[in-house]
Amino acid sequence: MNTKPSLLARGYWLATIAFFVATTIMLVAYTPVEQSMGRVQKIFYIHLPVAINTFVAAFVMFIASVGYLWQRRLWWDDLAAAAGKVTVLFCSVLLLTGILWGRSAWGQWWTWSPRLTFSLVLWLLYVVYLVLRPAIESPQRRAIVSALYGSAAFLDVPLVYFSVKLIEDIHPSSIALAPEMKVTLLAWFVPVTLLMAGLITARYKLDRVIRATEQHHDLDLTQTSTVRRMGGAV
Amino acid sequence: MNNGDPYLIGAYVVSVVLLWGYAAVLWVGWRSINRRQRHES
Amino acid sequence: MTVALRQIALLVGKDLRIEARGRQTIGLVLVLGILIVVVLGMGFGLEQRIAGFQATAILWVAYLFGGVLCFEKTMAVERNDDALAGLLVAPIDRGVIYLSKLLTNLILMFALAVVVTPVGLVLFRFDLSEHAMGFALVMVLGMTGFAAIGTLFSAAVSSTRLQGGLLAMLVFPLSLPMVIASTLMMRKLFELDGELSGSGLAILGAFAIVALVGSWVVFELVLEP
């Protein structure tokens, strides 16, 4: 089995790195400083794309969970697991950047504002998904329970959204965006989205290759089997 | 130097460490898979 | 339709009769509920009167944790003597099994509330008098959604090793919208002496309906041995 990264994969990740570096430079040199909030407002340009991509990853996990419940093919479960991990990763970044921004803007590490509470609940929902999986031994049982929980968690998100809206928002934070700011924001969506999609794909493929390799060893096949391109993204 | 700067830098570092750190973890995983393949062939 | 209702009544009756004979689950659940009320109530200070919405929070915790225990036990009953296999072989719609388990759980949780609430009222002079009806309504709505999810996942994890802790871990995050909405409403009701928020009730209602319908539809996927 050839698992070396394909040209596409190499190119993809090089591009992602390049975009990330470029948007960082943009953030430092090009983006104007917002009047009322100062330089720390620039966290926003990372924060919002990360937020959107958290939802996209969660949505992928939802589709994969429903897909497993529908078809019972384990690759759906693998996809759900990979997407779940990336969701928690991005949600952690979301939560931490939100906390840091809040600390700078309001002087406190934590407030139960709607936005922060929402991020926290989202994070908890998906962290539980990660902890749940290793707790079940049988792969089929694990897949079913994970798929059930994964679907339920995503359906829960709008309910969480509406419930936190009941909390009084003491800190409204809609700001007017100058043209350069809009450009920066859109620019940041590129590397962040590429990262999200790339990480899910890489995790998914890696898990499947690892499992295939282990099964390979279990079957004790010693000859070099047919060379199959795994087409791996790094 | 604005007061908010350490938090801005902190947020950036956190993002880079988490996002690219995970990418690095996956990259290491792929490398060890490749090494195993090479030793077998 | 009436066949289904009769089957539900039969199954619930069976579960309650088993419960009445052994009194295992209800005993555990009541003791747990009372313990929670006592421990948390003490935590708020032994000599101080506990404010309305603090009291509701303590009672909530007692109901929710007692509830998880109920869910676990009512599903565990089916693992004795292959009872579950017998149930699955009988010509009963899986949805009926779900509804009967849900109803059993709700009855047990209601029993818990009926016992534990007066305990709190007496021991710590909880003052629920002003908004008792509001409290009851929010509690009924919230518990229904909670039990709907709990019944589904108790079946999902009942064959795994970790059951109880795992069940709590699954059900609580999913129920957070309900917890947020109900605690905010209790605060508004008791601390600010306001009214029940319409949007809050809508959220609780939506939660209960989505949880109920979703769990009922999906239940049969979970019943594989």
C-alpha cells in the first residue's frame, strides 16, 4: 500500500500554509485598527471564520451520523469521528479566542453572555462525543450510539442558540466594517476553511489506513500485496 | 502599545498552536504509517 | 390506536408492578433525591432562608440526577432473564415500547418530585408559594423533554459497561437548552417577581416535542441486542 501524500495533497497543504501566512501579514500590515475597541478587535478576523467553520464541521458530523444510521456502513462512522474531532478543535479555538477577547474588552475572563455561553455549550456537546466513543468497546455499538448522539447534538444547536438569547446581552458587539476590514475578513475565511476541510479529510483517511494496516497484520499476509494508492492527504 | 495587544497575540498564538498543532499531529501519524509501509516492502 | 394505548398501559403496568414488588429503583431514587436536597441545601447555609429560585435550582438538580438513575434502572429491568428478547419477539411496535418506558420514567420522576419537594420545603423553608404554578409548569415541561432523551439513551447504553455515568454524560449536555431556559425563567419568576417568559416556554415546548418525536422515531435502532 502506498500511502505517500499525493501531489494534490502536498499542493493543498502548501497553499493552506501560504494563505495563512499571507492573511497574517494582512492582519498586521493592511487591516486598519477599529476605533472603539482598539487593536484587540483584530481577533474578530480569526474568530468569525473559525466560528463558521465550527458549524460546518459540526454539520459534516451530523450528515455522517445520519448517514450511518441510514446505511450502517462504517465509513460514515469514520467520517463522523473525524469531523467530530475537528469540531472540538475549532470550537476550542473559538472559545479561547472569545475568552481572550472578552478579557481584554470587559476585564473578566468569563461572563455568561449569550455568545460565550453558546460557545461553551457547543464545546461541551462535542467534547462529550469524543469522550463517549472510547467508552464503548463494540465497534457497531459505538457507531450507533455515536451516530445517535451526534445527530442529537446538532439538532440541539438551534435550541441552544434560542435558549441563550434569553440571557440579557450586556455587551452588544456589532461593529461597522470598513472596506479593508471586509476584505481581511473574507481573506481569513480561505485558510481557515482549507484547514477545516483538510484536517477532516486527513484524519478520516489516516484512521482508515491505520485500521486497514492493523487488519492487514492480523491476517498475516507477508507478501507485498497489490499496490493501492491510498491517495493520502497529509 | 495598546493594552489589548497581549490578548491579540495570545489569541493568534492559541489559534496557530491548536490548528497547526493538530495538523502536525496528523502529519506525524502519516509519516509513521509511511515508515511502516517502507519497512514491509 | 387503541391497541397501542392498551399495550402501553400493559407494559407500564408491568414495569410498575415489578417496581412495587422490589421497590428497588424508587428507594434508590428517593434517597438520592433527598440526599441531594440536603447536601445542596446545607451548602447554601444552614441558618439562612433559601430564596425561591435557589430552592428551584436545588430541586432541579435532585430531579435531574434522580431522573438519570430512573432511566438507567427501568431499562436495566429488561436485561434480567432475557426479558428484552421476549419483548422484541412479541408483536409490539418498537415505538410502543419507547412510550411505555418513557411513561414509567415520568411516573417515577413524578413520585420523586412529590416526595422530595416537601422535604425541601420543610427542611430549608423553601419559599415556592408565590409562583408555585409557574414552577410546576416549567418543571413538567422540562422533565418531559429530559425524560424523552433519557429514555432513548438509556436503551442505547444499557448494554455497555459504564451505563450510569455514561448516560448522565450523554443526557446532560443535550438537555442544556432546557436547563438554561428553565433556570432563567425561574430566576425571572422568583427573584424579579416577574411572569413566565413566553419565549422561554416556547423553547421548553420545542425541546420537549423535538426530543419526544425524535427519540420515538429512532428508538428501534437502539434496541438491537
